[in-house]
Amino acid sequence: ITQDNLNLYITGSIRGTAKFPVATPLFTKVSSSNDDMFLAKLSKSTGVFQWVSPQTAVGTGNESGYEIVADVNGSVIVAGYFSANATFTGGISFSTLGSEDILLSSYDPSGNFLWATRAGAVGSDIPRGASLSSSTALSLATFMSVCAWNGNSVATDALVSIAQDIEWFTGARIGTSDQCGMLLPGANEVVN
């Protein structure tokens, strides 16, 4: 859940047919197979659903939104994960390198899909936190194994060289897990 001055935004996953709200649905979304991602906007003052985006990720595995941030213009970025593959409106699709990979997707104030990108490696890579700076740069915290960005395997510390415009990146090893955080460029500037 996140918010702007007037609205609440929620993300997660559904399986089967989901009704928003349950009692008297204004919107219905049906998953394609297993768990599919959803994104919804509600009025803060009335609690009424404004929209449920029909353009979130679907695939043969599971897709779920974990974190969500809203910018000052009402656009939102969802940080989530997918297993197997994920497909968006316009034919943009990704396949995982491991069991689960990170999925970032952005939507305009009406819930229309804008862009998506992925990151991941051979293990389970799931985002655990996201925020926007005042300059609308995205900060993402996650657990990652050997790091890959859009299908290219790289050492975690080399990610800065690939992205070049990342404002900062840090990482640490705890036990057998790598954890990192990075600050990416502004809106619509995620490096592909």
C-alpha cells in the first residue's frame, strides 16, 4: 500500500476471480493461471475503488506485487516478483533466470502500463522495500544471489558500471544471502 494526497494504491496477487470490492464489485479481475499481479487505486476520502489495472503482469508461473510507490504526478511503480515468465500489454515479456526474479513496472495515473524491467539471478530474488526520492529516483532493497540485470549475469558490484546512472548502490552478505540496495535514475529512466 502507498498513498498520494488523494488516493491509496494497493498491489499483490490474485488467484481465480477477484472482485473489488467483494460485496458489490465495481471491478473484476481473473487470473490467467496461478497467482497474477494486481494494482488498484482507491479514493482516500471515500474508500471507493477508482480502477483496477487490466495491464499488470500475467504468466504461467506466479506474479505478485510486493512494494509500490507513487510519484507526485500520480504515476506508480510496482516492485514485485515473477516465476517462469511474465507478459505485459504490448508484448513485453520476461523469463526468469532462477526460481523468482524481480519485476519493476510503472503505470500512469489511470492505471495504464508505461514500462517494465527485470533483474535477478539463479536464486530467489524478491524486492523487500522501495521508495522514491524527492527527485523521483527509485530506491530498491532486495535479496539477490549472483546478480543479473535484464538477463546479463554480473557480479553485484559491477551493477553500478552497467547502470552508470545509479546514484548509489550498496550490498552485504549475511550467511549465504546477498542483500543490496540501489538508487536508480528518475522516472522512465530505468536502464535496460
